Amino acid sequence: MRKTWSIALALAILAAAAAAAVPAGASPEASPQPVKWGQCPADAAAPGLECSTIKVPLDYDDPGGKQIDIAISRLASKKPEQRRGVLLTNPGGPAAGLKFPADLRTAKVPQAVFDSYDLIGFDPRGMGHSTPVTCDLTPEQSAVGNVPPYARNAADVAKRAEQSKAIARQCAASKSAWMLPHVSTANTARDMDRIRAALGEKKISFAGYSWGTHLGAVYTTLYPQRGDRIMLDSNVGPDGWDYANDRMYAQGFDDRFPDFAKFAAANSATYGLGSTPAQVTAKYFDLAARLDKAPVRDVDGPTFRMLTYGFLFNDLAMPLVGKLWQALDKDQPLPPMGPDAPPGIENLVSGRYYMICNDSRWPGSVGTYQRTVAIDRLRHPMFGAAGANVQPCAFWPEPADPPVRVGDRGPANILMLQNRRDPATPLAGAEKLRRAFGDRARMVTVDAGGHGVYPYVGNKCADTAATTFLVTGERPKHDLACAAEPR
């Protein structure tokens, strides 16, 4: 069981001009720090990638007090005559991003972007090679990941609530609890501005994905005049990762699942799951109900739902979903589903709890979650009882800082990219962020499914818009809808 949980977690990994004064709550202009580039840690090493560490305040209300480390990386432009500046990057998660500039190169972001910028990666505070946090999570606790387990009934919610209370207590009692009030998206955005200052740049450009879109939205809200070109891909809503965002996983599943149903129906001779999308959908409910009653090869109903959801992040995994369903339907050996938990999983999950639970206030009543799960199970029967379930944030201390309210004050320098059928960050959330930004943003929507647009979908229309924006600063005059293209 631990193996399948770990797989689900790994896949679930896979946001008028303002006054010139620094906004309230932002850090003052930092004095430049000398950055000495050197070799990267082994788990972040890649050709051409250099790494370093800078110091930032633990508490920005006490900038001269205790300092923590932020690990940074650089993939330098080799075309000084074309270099515009630096492009900070974030892969989402929240997760370590030290290697992400090299990952974007592997994903085949056009060379013109690498010529135009030094690409900068970093591990957010609390994560990776930055000063790390822990909740002393067991492997079973680490395996739940971003999305809580599907709750079949009120008793499942109560059980998850007790598990969540235990995690919250562990985080508060851990050896890194001294950092707990200060790991937040707003403070990570302040760290980004310290990175900017350390690099000697007046402005930074930014490319953020998934949770990284919220980080970018917060940065450009706190520092509207210090952002150059802001690209946000697969967008979280303007309120960030709160309980309402968790509940949107159900909408994401509903949006995305028809793509798999069409795929499985078109390959009915291979998988035997139904010859029409309606039959494949019925098979989902049939398998989930059967596995709720009696697990097959250690896969129960909640795990089946979670595995299906996680593997729908990418079209390339659809054959694996078909094989998995086929094996469970016939009680045959499961197909290989990848490695066990990735290295550093305890820090990754702990860091996410620290970050998202400090960002907003979550309901504290177990009864509230039981009622909401019952409502979402009816509204979204495929997956609603998962996202509505309890997280440790329900039992977290009061956030130290008020949430940053994302709005429309600042320069018109934001480009949003969004798949129409994204299971993790649904279109509905992106549309809310687009409205919050007003004329600051333009949004490019793609008639595609999956999590991540540029350059992962391979849609020429969207890729051209993104590359043009990053290299020239030119955005579409209006929001742009890109038609589906062959993968």
C-alpha cells in the first residue's frame, strides 16, 4: 500500500500603477550580498547550472534578527549581447526548485529564452537545500501528499481529522518549529526580492507554475514596480491554496476525466473498459464501489480514485491508467507504476504544510468537513469527497501575517497560460485570478488537458505567445483562446 500511496503523491506534485513606495508588509530594499557561484548539490547538478546560498531574515518584521539560508541556482545566458536580465523560476508544489532551470531546458523551452536571461532557480524557505523544516512525518503520513484521501463516509472524515491533528501537533513540536510562523508564500515572495537585490538587478522576470503562480501573483502585488515580465502557468485562484482551492480538485477531475474516457473507449479492444465514454465512466464507478467493499492487490477505493486522478496530469500516462484499471478489474498483477517515494519526501510534505497552512485560515470543526464532504460527494461524485476532506491546516495556529490580497494595481506585465481541462489547477480558478488582475493580465487558454502548458502540451499557439512575451515583452492584445493541436 505504501508504494501506491507514494506514487499518487509524486504525481500529485506534478498564480492604475501602484504607489512607488514599498507596500505595507513588504521588505525594504535589501543591501546587495556577494553571490559566489559554485558547484550544485548532487541532487540538483546539471550541465551549466551553478549554485549558491544567500541569507534572508527569518522574520521580515525583524530584518536584523535571525537569518536563514535560501539556496539559489543560475543557468547563465551565453549571449551577453541578447541578455535582458534574470528570469526567476518556480516549479510549483510548493517544492524545491534549485534544478528547475535545467528542467526547463530539458523540457525544450526555446533557446531564445535562455539567451535572453540568466534563469534562476531556488529552494523556497523551509525546503530542499534552504534551511529545512520537518514535521517528523512517518512514511505513511508523507504518502498522503497534496490531496487528502477520498472519504467514503463521515467516519472516514473523523479518522482523517485525527490523523491531521497528529500531524499538526508534530509540526508544532518539531525541531524546526521555530520557523513555523514564518514559512509562508508572502515571506517566500520577500525572499525572491532579496534574491533580486543579491543579483544586483533592479527588476526580475518570473516564470511560475501551479502553486508558483500564486507565488508570482503575491510577488507582483507586493512589488509591482520590481517585476519585469511575469508569466504564470496553470493558475491557482487569487486566494491561493486555501480550503476552497482544495475543494476545486473535484472540478478539475470532472473537467479532465472525459479525456481519459474518450481515450479508453477509442482503445476498447486493448483495455476492455467500455466502447463508449459513458461505459468507461460507468466502469469508474463500478470499480470504485467494488474496491470500497474489498481491496484488490492492496488497492482500495480511495487509493484507486487517487491513482486515477494523479495519472491524469499528463496524457502520456493514460495507457497506464487503462492497464491499472484492467488489472484491478480482473485481479491481475498491477503494471509497474514508477519508483517508491522520491528522496526528501518528508521535508517536501512538511514544507508544504508549513507553507499552505500559514497562508490562510481553514475551518476548524470536524463537523464542517463532514457536511462539506457529503455535499461535494453529491455535486462531484467522482472525486468531491477527496478535496473536501480534512488537512492538518484545520488544526494550525493562527497565521502570523494576513493574506496578501491580489488585485489590479500595477503595470500590465502579466501573461497567464492555462489548459482548459487541468485537473490540479482548474480553469475556474484561473478565471478568478484573471478577473482579480484586471488589465494587468492577459490569459491564453489552450483546448487541452493536463497540468502545465509551456512547453509541456506542445501547443504552437500557446508556446509562441509565451516565448514572444518572455523574449520581446509583447502580449496578445486580448485574451487568446488556442485551439487543440495534435500532441
